[in-house]
Amino acid sequence: MNQSERLRVSILHGAGRENPEIGEVLQNLPYLKLFKQAVDPETFLSQHANKAPDLVLVDLDGLTQVPEWLGELINRLPASEIAVCSKCRDPDFLIRIMKLRVGSFIPLPLQRQDLEEAVARARAALQERPSEPSQIIAVTGSKGGVGTTSLATNLALALNETTPGEVVLADLARPFPQVGQFLDLKAQHTLRDLIQSADSLDAIFLRKVVQQHKSQLGVILSSAELETGFPGVIDPEALSKTLVALRTAYTWIVVDAGCWLDYLFVKLVQEADHILLLTELSVPDLQNLKKIKALFQRWELDDYKIKVVVNRYEKDYTLGLGDLESILGRPVFYTLPSDYHSLIEAINQGVPLAEVAPRSKLWRKIKGLAAELVAQSRPKTGEDKPGILRRFFLKG
């Protein structure tokens, strides 16, 4: 974990009522991000079914016995550091906490220094663990108008449903970037701002540039300079550094790459973990795919990360999936149905497809594509992640 990253902190008010003093202290520490909070363990665990916090503050204010559910909480959140906050100093109480392998004990009333020390220990422990790598998805297409922006935008929103606040959508499509129109957002800061500050990016600057959609999806819009694609405007290596910085802040980075094949496109697909190559079943698309395949081979891209997605797919077309697979020498990764009416309504209103047609086959398929990418990103191992650090800190 990078030292500039904000730790995601969740609070479980274990005594059954919220303790506002903890939240007040958290707000004064800019390197912490309040992720979730609840007043009962069952709700708390359900909130973190898809994404665990870095640090859990368990508030036991008013309790003189260690609750039975604390051990279960620790077992269910093996990737999180656990800190117990309490006024109780009874030796039996403290020994019980030690036996449960709690990472820190923080005395109440909460003091900023005590919390800072617990955070430092949590950060050190997290750095010792192999973190789940972030994933960059580059969405490109066989020609203009094939639907790259529609897919990139709605795929990012689908991923964001699984991991709220952990997904960012960046618009690198040229010459006509349209993510802003699709989500009814106007550029305050742009991708160019990030790239030009690539050597000094930190979490605070990222938060200034990344806009927040109402869904909690992070969005980075394009700029006029990027639209021109003029050589020398943007250094490809600066784009690479920007992507590295985004990896430290987000689990998923979805980039609308459009179909503009230039030096920035080459750098992006080299850095990406997944390249979604969107196409239709038409002769012009298949001819373009032959050329794109040759370019990808010339750029020595890893074959496994290129995933062909057929858009607006109908089974009764003259050209079938077999024709496409014989040309590319690979199976089609995914197909998406045609749903022009729902999609154009969403685009014209500047809202996600899920708002206009949440039960449409197209939205369900996009969610399925997101689930498939999530499944492929998981480590292929049966080993459990390391347990929490077996350290205990007692402050008198």
C-alpha cells in the first residue's frame, strides 16, 4: 500500500448506538476515508460483502464484556485490520481482546494521537500483505460508431455496483470524446490536468480532478488538447505514470479508448490488463479487425488480455460468430444484444442505461460482462489471504 493512499475506514458501533466523537476525529484526518458504518454486526458484514475496508474501528463504548460476535467479525474480514475502541480497562476484558488477535486497542474518549498510531500500525500491516491488484480495462472498437463509449460508460457503472467508489472511468476517446454527454457532466478538470502533473500526482490531487457521478463512479473527462491527437501535446510516458497513480486509488480503471490508433493508444493498450475489442458482424468490421490483429501482434501485446466483444449481435445475421473466430483465430469473449431504443433514450437523457431500462437484456448482459471480468481478475489460487497481524497495542 502506497503511503499517499487514503485508508478506507469503517466503523461498527458495537454497543448499538452511534458514537459521533469517532466520526468527528476521522474527519480531521485527510488520509482516512470513512467507508461504511453500522450499529449491528450483521448489517456491517453485509455492507462489506464485496469490498472489505482497510481498517475497522469496533466501538465497544459502554460494554464491559467482549461480545461473542467479535471473533466472527475478525474471521469474516481477514483482509482488514481491526481496532477496538473502549473505556474498559478490566484485565479480563483486555486479555480476551488479545486472544482474539485484535490489531490495536484504542482507549476512549478517542484522541487524535491514539488514532494516528493505530492507523500507522494498520498501514504497516497492510503493506506486508499482497494486495489485490487493480485492473485497467481499455475499451476500443473496430471502427467509429461501434459503441465503445456506451460500453465503457455502462460497464464502469456495472463494476461500480459491485465495488462502489472503487471504479473510475477515463475518457481518452478521440477526436470526439462523449463520456461527459453520456453522464451529463461538464469538465471542471480533465485527463490532461492529470497527465501534465504525472510526476507529482498524489491522492489529494486525484480527488480534485476526478469528478463524482451520483452513483459514486469516478469520472475523468477529456480535453480539447487530447481531442486533437497532436503529437507532442501529451507524453506517452506521462500517461503511463498517470495510470500507475490511478491504480493506487481505484480497483478498476475503465478507459474509453475510442478507435484513434496513435501513440497514446499504443501506450494505453500496453498498460491495460484487459483490452475489450468491440465489433459488429459486418464485412467492414471484419476487414478492420484483420488490420488491428496485425497491429496488436506488431506491438507484442499479450494475447490473453485481448477480448473480442460482439455488439448488437443477432443470431440470424449472414456473418456468424464462426466467421469472426476463424479470422481472429480466437473465440469470441462476449456478445451484447441490440437495444437501440433503450440505449438512445439513456444517451439523450444523459443517464445510465440502468436508469432507463434496468430490466433490459442489454443491461443484464453488461452486468454479466462485468461479473466475468471480476471473476477473471481474481487470483487463481486456493490459498487464503494472510490473517490479521498478531500484534496488540495497549495504551494506559
